[in-house]
Amino acid sequence: MEHQGLFGKALSVAEKILSFLCILSLLLLCGLVCIQVLLRYVFRAPLMGIEELLLFPTTWLYLLGAVKASQEKSQIIARVLEIFLKKERSVYFLRTIACILSTVVLLWLVYWGYDYWKYLIRMQKVSPMLFIPMIYSEALVFISLILITFYTIIESFETFFLFKTTPADRLVKKVKA
């Protein structure tokens, strides 16, 4: 669904920033692995600490990838119950209920993520060898849960809108395999 106005522009900017961070994380990850392979197997002089550095772009790529999937609505979903529905409006109703339930679960996870974030601030953990603050990777758990919740709420409104605007008698188009 196309978003209009200032909200749509903000979502577009957020999408570009998220894509940039995912690409940056992927490039950092690939670069660090290439450097480690060259140093270890070509020059026979492994650099200690690269494995520790790999934790940061890997965590960012994984969690921001989950946010990106939620933003694009391309996360893995099992829509088993929809097989039995004949009306398109019923499908959108079921999807709306699923989005609302997902939002409730995500809000609960955000609550626990906030507690984890407070724990990270209080403990001030650092990586064992390079002494990099671990909050740079672990705080992203809380941030990504907030973003996934935000995009799930948007999806809830979109599916509810589709439910309300779809004619009650429109049948689901069955795809022949």
C-alpha cells in the first residue's frame, strides 16, 4: 500500500536508512572476513580480535534484516487457515486478527527488551579482547523490537483497511498448481 504525505515521506526515508545500514553491515562483515582470510592463510599472520569485531556487523545485519523483513512484509508467515476461506474479506479479517495478536506479543517483547536495555546500561559489559562496549550490538535487540512493532502496527491498519473496503461477496482467487 502506498503511503501519502509527510508520514509516507518519513517511512520512505526510514526505508532508505534501514537499507543503507543493512548494506553497510554486510560490507563490513565481508570486509572483515576477507581481511582475516588474507592475513591467516596468505600471510600466515592472523590478526587477533577480528572474530570479536565480526560480532557487531553480524548482529546488526541479523536484527536489521528482521526489521527490513517486517517493513517489506516479507517475513516468514504460515497462512494455513486461509486455505479454508472462500471470501477475500474473510482472509483480510483473519490477517487483521493475526497482526493484532502479533502486535500484542511484540509489545510484550518490547517490555522485556527495555528491561534488557536497562540491564546493559547498568552492567556496562565490554568485549573480552578489544574492550568494545557490548551495548553497541546488544541494545539493537530493543531497538529492532520497537521497529518491528511499529511496522506490524502499520500492517494491522493496512489489513484492517483492506477488510473494510473489500466487497463482502468477492471470492478468493484460487491458484492452480
